[in-house]
Amino acid sequence: MTSSPTPIDVFWMAHDGLPRQAPGSVATTELLLRLAGPLPDRPRIVDIGCGTGAATLPLLAATGGSAVAVDTHAPFLDRLRDEARAAGAADRLRTLDAPMQDLPLPEGAVDLLWAEGSAYLMGFDAALREWRRLLAPGGVLVLTEAVWTTPEPAAGARAFWDAGYPGMRTTAANAVAAEAAGWTVRAVHLLPDEDWAAYYGPLAERIAALRAEGVDPAALDEVAREVDVRREHGADYGYAGYVLAPRPAAG
């Protein structure tokens, strides 16, 4: 007898194969890359929480560099390798199945450290603290982070995000925290609504298809809740991209 899928099984059923795993777009990736400023020729890139490579592949194309793409979901990495081969970039890509909290990478060997929609898994402050060691002199960190866009979000939005990310702050509060932690904030960019649609549109279609297949509706309701909250309270929160450069330690 075949067992019913667990809630985590349903989560992956809904997300596997999607074009994106977080709000964003190629246009936003390219904008944040420009805001990062000059990089070495063929920069060394690490994309943390790369998913299926929604940012990795555009970064490889735009910079001519090489990338280590980090994730812990093997099917995402499998798909990324396939797409890199199709794009003729396989020789410049290495995938790494490792937790972002304990990256087996050498210190000071990264020119561009990238993390779209993933730093929340360890927290904004912890990410800035733990990843700093990876950057080479002149290196830059670019990440996108869920943020409050109002000091008094609606109760429904607060309840949803407090359950999943209680450390979420306003855009400005994150910038202050980064400066206090020894980083220079080069740029902050609030992602447009189109970047949310690029993520939630395909996700909603997948959820509808799974409902039609008879997948556990309660488990699908849990996956769909984030789409509903965005529709109901999208004015209260967003995603912000931060371009950060570490300041030299005081002598």
C-alpha cells in the first residue's frame, strides 16, 4: 500500500521544477550586479541557496566568471547542472551540497557572494557574520531579504511572518544593522511587485494542478498560505536587495 505524502513531501511537490524559489527576476539580478560595482575579470562567485540557478546562470553569463552554487536540495542542483550544460557554462560551474551555516569553502577566495532569498534560513545578522570570511579583498556581498515596509504591519501579515521568520526587520533597520556589523551599504533596492509574480504565479499554478490530482488539500492549503498572505497584505512587506562591502577591521 502506498503511503500518503507528508506535508514536506507536498511542499517539494509544489516547488520542484518551478523557475524560481523566491521573489526575483533576471532584471533584478542584473541590476544588483551593476550596483555591486566593478569586479575582477572572471570573478569568483558563490551563490548560496542557489535553488535551480535563477541567479547563478545570469551571473555566469553577465560576468564570464566561475561559480560555486550551494544548496542542500539535490534535485535543484541536478537541474542546475543540466541547464548549465545546455547554456555552455558547465565548465565554469561547481555545485556544492552543503548547509550555508557551515560552508566548506576557503577563506578570502570569493569576489562576489550572492544569496537571493536564502539568508533568512540562518538570519540576516548571522549570515553577515559567518560569510564575511569568504570574501577576498574588494569582494562584495549581495543578498535579498524579506523586510517590513511599514512599522505597523497588519496582524495577519505579522502572524504569518513571525511564525516563519521572527527576526524579520524593516529595510532601514537591516541597513543600520549591517553598518553596525562593519559593512558598508552600497545600495538597497526594493524588489518590484513583478518579482513576486514571477515566483508566486507558477507556484499558484502548480498548487492548482496538484489539487486537481487529488493531493492532500490541507497540506496544499499550507503551501498556498504564503500566496494568500501576499495578496491580502502585500503592502506591508517586500523583498529588499542589499549590496554590501566589508569595511577593513580597525587597526
